[in-house]
Amino acid sequence: MMVNKGDWLNSTSRTKAVKINVMVATLSQPMMLVLSFITRAIFIKTLGNTYNGLNGLYTNLLSVLSFAELGIGGAVAAAMYLPVANQQYDLINALLIFFKKVYRLIGLVVLTIGVGLSFFLGFFIKGELPEYAQLGFVLFVFNAALSYWMVTSQTLLAADQKNFINAGLKFTCAVLFQGLQILVLLEWHNFLLYLIVQIINTFSLNLIITVLVRKHYPFIKSSSSQLIPKKILATLKHNIFGMMSAKFGGIILSGSDNIILSAFIGLTIVGQYSNYMIIITGIVSLMNVIQAGLTASVGHLSAKNSKKKQIDTFFQLFAGSSLLTVALVLGMSLFFDSLISFWLGSSYIFNQNTTILLIMMFYTNQIRQISISYITAYSLFWPLRYKSLIEAGVNLLLSLILVGKYQMGVNGVLIGTIVANVGINFIWEGYIVQSLALKNRMKHYLWQLIKVTVLTIVVVIMSTIIKHEISINQVLIKWLVLFGVYVMMMLTIVLLFLWLIPESRQLFKRILRK
């Protein structure tokens, strides 16, 4: 989007911007993950695992409250791809003003409900309520409301494929303010001060991005005479209602885990579960930043290319995403337990079955991301509405039965999520993309998905067996041996991909030509 000549932000081409997005994500996210590890370890050492579990419960309760967001952010971002590509500044400004007004209301709703919910926090915790738990939740919710009130500028940067600005500034603020949080923990051991620093971080990050965007996108005004065209507004409303049910399913899938564990077992197990999830979340965050750049690219692809080109691109992206997901699954299978032990101690390690289920949950979530990118880019949220309700019901009911009746603990929650993903999401999302977006038959997609899933299961089983056969006490030597195993298995996996999935060969050829 060219606005000012010589403007460093807007002189970047879309192709170059996508590459920068991926590069910044690749560099910043691992460093942010390491910083999060350090902060979490100090958090547990100074405040204990109970407060760690409380923080995890806060996160899940907040994700339930975020249902008030109704999917507006994703719908508006999708609606902005074409106006951004065509440099329709008045329309972009009108969409941003609409977005800002709605999100101000949403932030207020989240804050109001959150303050009310804080008085009933004890219902979600088995055992005694930790000190300052209620006030801590109010601060946590206020931080979320603040992010809603100031998120508009980030959406514009993402739609304009300048997400590297968001990622770079987020990393800079994380280094500064997580360092300050560590100081607070070490000096004062104070949970409330820790949360206050988090609020300052959110405000500072969003303020900097807002000022930057206003400078480099001078067409942004506080008011607009441009009305959103009726056709775009109708599509927007349609997609918002579709995303509302989609968001509901996502909340139940990922947002109910800690609530169920806290209510039936207690905060200690929530803390232990959260330790594993911070690693998974860090990996997913890296993937999401990469995915955000791809989603914008897919949005432009859908507007300007033939169906054959769109189909070929989908399966090449699916092949690349699948290979990366299997590579991450292999790494988690070999190093998950060792990493937890090195980071926090062997007492925080789950048993082998739980670890495998965690890895398979990660796989069933991550393998869907290319389909989700296409659904977002093509604005196909409405067909998701019933899927998400069924998905939510299956996951919640199965999790409650397995945890409450059969006392399966964390395993019950994980099985509920995996079953909902495999039984419902794989098929339904695949159908939406293949039939509605690409006008393609499902057969090829399902066959590719089956091959990747079977290969992943074999990789998890083999790597787990090999890992347990390696009985070396020296940590460094053991990690070096495991890394050697990882390299050899990855070479085998790449060869299998090239043999089993033709699109992976096409993708490699495209990469090598560049």
C-alpha cells in the first residue's frame, strides 16, 4: 500500500513483506519463548505452582469471556484484504472506525462481566482460594479489555502484510517488560505487581503501534463520511455470525481445559499442565505469525488467480505445513520430557501416555491451519456455524465424562480435544475449503491427510521407543545423541514426504528455483 513516497513502511512490496514477516517471526518467537521459559521458572520458584495454576485458570476463563468478541476482528481483517490491495483508503478508514467502535464496546462488556465473575472465582477452584485471587483476576481482565480498546492499528498492519512491525515491537516490549516482571518477582514476590507490569506492557505496545500507523498511514481519520457499502456490510454481518459460532467451538476446545481440571482436580495440576502448554503455545505462536502472512497472501491469491492455481497452491502449502508439523512433532517426542526436566525439574514431568496425547493434540490442531487460513481468506465463516457447535458439545461432554466420571485427569481433557478435531474438524473444514472455496473434490485432500496422520503416528511411536532405549545420565551427551536421532529421522521423513506427497516435490522445486 503506497501512501508516501520514500516511506520505509509502505515502500515494501507484498512479496518482500511476506518474507520479512516469516523472517521476523522465525527470529523473534524462539527468543520470546526462551524469555517466557525464564519468566515462568522464576514465577514458580518465587510464587509456587499454585499461583502458576491460578494464572492458567485466568487464561482459560478469559478465553471464555472473549466470546463477546464474536469473531468481529477476523471478519473485519478478511473484509480489508481487497480494499488494501486496491488502495481504497476511504473504505479502509470506514472499516477501521467501525472496528474501533465495536471493540470499545466489547472491551467494556469483557471488563464488566469479568469483574462480576471475580466474585464467583471459588466455584472454579477445588480447594482453598489463593490470596489476592479475585483482585488478580480483575487486573487480568482489565489487561484484556485494554488490548481490545487499542487493537485497531495492529489489524491494519496485518491486512497490509506488515505483520513484521507487530511482531518486532511485541518482541521489544516483551524483552523490556518481562525483564521488569522478573525483577518484581525476585525483589517483591508479588503476584499483583506482576500483573500490573503486564498491563503497562499491553498499553505501551499498543500505543507505539497506534502512533506508528497514524504516521505512516495518513489517510486514517477519527471520522469518515464514507459509508461501508451495503454488500460489504451484509457480507461482514454474515461472517460475524458465522465466526461467532466458530469462536464458540474454539473456546470450548482450548478454553475449557484448565477450568475442568481446576474444578475437578485443583490448581496444582493446572500449573503442571500449563507448563507443557507454554511450550506448545510458543511453538504455535511462531506458526501463527507465519500463518498470518500466508493468510493475507491467500486472500490476494483468491482474488487474482485461476482455480487450478489456487488448488495447486493449497496442496503445496498443505505439504509444506504438514512437513513442518511432523518435524515439530518429532522434536516434541524426543525432547519434551528432557526440556521440562531441565527447565523446572523431573517432578513436573507428566507420564508417557499424557505426553503422547499432548503431542497428538498439538498435531490435530496444527495440521488444520492451512485449511483455516483458506477459510479466513475466503471469508467462509458462515458454513462453520453448525460445525463449531457440534465440535464444542462433543469435546465438552466427552471431557467432563472422562475427567468427572472415569477420573482420567489431564488425559480425559486431551482425548476430548483430539476426538473433536479428528471426528469433526478434519472433515468439515476440509469440505468447506475443497468444495466451497476451491470447487475441488474431497478425495485427494482426505488421502493426503490420512497419509500424513499415519506417518505422524508412526513417528511418535518410533521416537518414543528410541528415546526410552537411550539410557545416558549425562544431560549434554544425551541431548547430542537425541539430536543425532532427530536429524536421521528427519532425513527419512523428508524422503518419505517426497515419495508419498507429489505436491511436496513441486514445493521443493519452487523453493530451489528462488
